[in-house]
Amino acid sequence: MSWKELYYSRICTAEDAVQSIKSGDRVAFAHAVAEPAILVDAMVANAAAYKDVEVCHMVTLGKGAYSKPELKEHFRFNGWFTSPSTRDSIAQGHGDFTPVFFHEVPNYIRKGIFEIDVFMVMVSPPDEHGYCCVGVSSDYTMQGIESAKIVLAEVNDQVPVVFGDTFVHVSKIDKFVENSHPLFELGLPKIGEVELAIGKNCAELVDDGSTLQLGIGAIPDAVLQSLKDKKDLGIHSEMISDGVVDLFEAGVINNSKKGLNRDKMIVTFLMGSKRLYDFAKENPAVEMRTVDYVNNPCVVAQNTNMVCINSCLAVDFMGQVVSDSIGTRQFSGVGGQVDFVRGAAMSLDGKGKAIIAMPSVATKKDGSMVSKITPFIDHGAAVTTSRNDVDYIVTEYGIAELKGKTLKQRARNLINIAHPDFREQLKEEFEKRFCAKF
């Protein structure tokens, strides 16, 4: 049978495709922009046919209806990351969370730790050779397709073909549901004075020829805006945003000094605007690889002048970084933060830097402010990046270097970049804690 005959014989409706899901199955799907919404919606609509279906994934940009209490007899959310639409299920007790470093997810799938019965994915239409492209999400998607017992695919003609570890033959997929819709787009973040100040401080730690890892949001974009005077920057990052496109088009990012994969941006998934997706489409300068390569600390360490920039929710006097929980409430996930922090520390050229950047305060719903630099982490909060791993903490008020510093030195450095309204209070806590003058 030719690939075309095979492909057309497996086309069906979303409603028919999700009949492949059985009670007690573990269903996983590609995350973020690659989430196959038509299949997820059909699965939820067919909830009455299921009992105790476990649903797993990283980031979701969708409705997360399977995680709602009214469907708890049918679905059980078990997140490898949590998002606004799913995190309540964990707090309510009918959902759950599995801590995992992002780079280990494919290996967990391979080993059967995350055994997958049904994997759902969004792909491009097949090319003349019978290969579909996962487009915006290689990460754990490729291993999910390889290891799952059943693979269901939404075929969307607006998925960009992105080079790298992104192609899957139609013979690997059991059901195809054809569809056409624009990919999810993130609006451009609002960058204020605080974010610009943080970006400027981070930029001081970036030398010409550095290789960068950044996340998404106002702070990473502010950092990128502050790098316009740099030269020969490279990208080896979990993901990239629209700000990277600006610097590439300006010639600031050219990947010419990278110690690994020279002349190419290496990423594992994309999340941004249509401009970003169009930029990555069939672009020889962009290569997408699986997350067990991109985020593997041993791979990250092979990059020259590696600078990793991530964010957090809070940091205590010892330098313990909390990025994925607020007290006992699971807020997000570890993601790739520790992967890159450790990769930078292991840099073979000895020049790696790991930056945790954050505003000095958080604003509560009532308008009051709380310091994100605290004497102690909140009761029940999980440490994301340990005090042994932490390198630089950056706020709008400056840079605190923590690696190799004593507990007192760390606390002093952190208090000096805290919000001025909280510094006296923090100094009092310092003197109580360490029985020493600030």
C-alpha cells in the first residue's frame, strides 16, 4: 500500500478518532501551541464513554475542560506542568502533578515511567514523501509518537514545516483528522519601566558572542530589547519569542560564534505570534530538536559563553529559588529552568552564567505589595533551583551574585537589590537570623 493509500484510509472525524480511547487509558498530548484542540474537544465531548482516563501534558493553552470537577469520574488530570485552566484541579484534590525536569520527559516515556496508551498531536499535511511535520513542538512529542500504543493526529494545513527532529511518516499515525485553523498566538507582553530596568541589568551579564536561552514574557523581551548593541549572539533555547526575530533581522543574532550547532538557532518548541511561526517555517537558520537534546545539561554545557535567563516567584536569603509553587499550591512546573541552570554551570569553556530575573515585588489583588526576596520561603513551597545551583539573581535594582558566597554574603547581596520599601524590614530579619549587624 502506498503512503497516500494508507493516509486516506486512516482519515476520519474527530468523534471517530477518540473512540480509540478506552477507560483506564493514559492519554497524553503535545503541549502549548501544538495541542490538537479538535481531538481534545472531541475527547471531552465523549466523556460519558470513559471512566478514569488519565490526561497528561506540559503547558496547555486550551480550556482544560477534562480537569474540571464535574468530569472527575471520567478524567483525571496528571500534569507534568500546570496552567491557569488546569491548576485548580490539583488544589481541589481530583487532579495531580508529577514533578519532572523537562529534559527527562522523553526518557520517562521511553522507559515506561510515563507509559502512554494514546498520544494526540497536531501535524502538517504529509509532503510528497509521506512525512508530516510536528512544526511547533518537537520536545516530548516525537517520543510520544514513537512510544504510544495509538497515535491520533489533527492535520492542520497551517502548521509550519520547521526543520530538524520534526518529521513523522504517516505509517506511524493511526488516525488522521483533517482541519484548518490559525495557530494559537500570544499577544506581545507589556513592557514597563521595571521590566526595562531588569532587562538592562541582565544585558550587563551578556558578552558579545554569547549563546542565549530565554523564556517568554515581558522580562525576556525586555532583555532582548537591551541587547541591540551586542554582536554575534546565538540561540540554544527551550523556546524563542518574537523578540528573537527582531534581533536576528537586525544581525545581532547570527549564531556565528556558537560552540555547538554553529549558524543555527536550536529550540525545542515555539510559542509566539504568526510572525514567529512564519519566520521559523522552512528557515535553514532554525532547527528544532527534541527536549532530551536541547535541554540536556550535558548538551547545554557544550555551548560557548552560555547565558541562561529564567524567572521565579520568590527567593529566600539562602538563595533558594521558588518558581513553580505558591506555598502548597502548585502554580506551574519546573520546566527547563534547572536543566539550563545546571548546563550553564557545567559549561566546558567555564564561562556559563545562569540568571534568575524577577521584579523585586509582587502586587496582590488588593493592590498591596509583597517582597519577592524573603527571609524564608513560604510554608509548603517547593524549591525549584537549589541554593547550591543558584548563580545570579537580578531585579530592577541590580544584580546579586550568589555562587561561592556565604549565607551572610548571599543575604546581604539579595537585600541590596530588594525593593527599597522592604529593605529595612529585611535587614532586621537578617540581624535576627544571623546574630550579626547588616
